[in-house]
Amino acid sequence: MFVYSMRAGTLKMFGVICLSLVLLITLIAFVPTLADDSVAANASGEVKEYNYDKIKGSSDVVGFLSQFGWTVNGSVMECREVTIPEEFDKVFAGYNEIQKEQGLDLSKYKKKKVTRYSVEVTNYPEYDGKVIANVLVYRNKVIGGDICSADVSGFVHGFEK
């Protein structure tokens, strides 16, 4: 049996560790992330680009909704801070399924305080009642939302028409 051992000096070991850290940081910085929040596929499988970033106020929310073809009443009806629950009940789990269908997932934001913007949609097709767009924003990024009617027996769906 042949055993070979090698003693590394302190400077050599320190150099190897520094080189490894530089390589790791470079890989993290330049390798693209697996989840791209700017792409969503609609029901027909057609892929469209949407920008979910840089939402700093109500005017940015209006611009965000216009990407999907929605025209809104010029001002935000409500801007409120809400907390995503730690445990999802049946209703919130169903709401998160709507989010997953549009490429978003609220389970990543459990126990986080987010801002909910509510805006009235004025161009909803073939519906005469009041329609509201809710947009959930965390750290200037849209993390969820819906288009819904104000009626009790109405509808709720994602941002796409």
C-alpha cells in the first residue's frame, strides 16, 4: 500500500480559499436565475413578456395593468398594507392557485407585509358591474393580484383577459 501526504503552507491554503470564494461569487453573479418573473404563458400556450418590477407607486400600478390591456379609473381606490398569512386556509390556497396559474406564488411571502393596490377597471368586456384590479407589491415587485367583480356571486381571475 502506498500513502502520500502533502503539507500545505498557510499562504497556499489561504490562496486556495480566496480563489474558491471569488469563483463562487462570480458564478452566483453571472449564472441566470431559474425563475424569470417577467415571462408568463397564457391559456393558449403563447408566451408573453410582462414586467413585474419597479412598482413604486400608484402610477406604476396603472402602467403595470396596462401591459395586460386593462384601462383603469385614473386613481387608486385603496392602498393598504396587508400581511400574507403564515398558514393558508382553503380560500387563500385557492387564491394562491390563481397566482400560480399566472406564474406567481404567494407561499414564498408568508408572514411578509405587502402593499395591496386596488384600482377600478373601466374596460372589462361584456360586464356592466364594477370590476376591481388588486395588485400585491413587495419591495417594488408585483408578487400577486387579480381582476375581480365587486358582486358577491361574481368572478376572480388573474391579470390576463
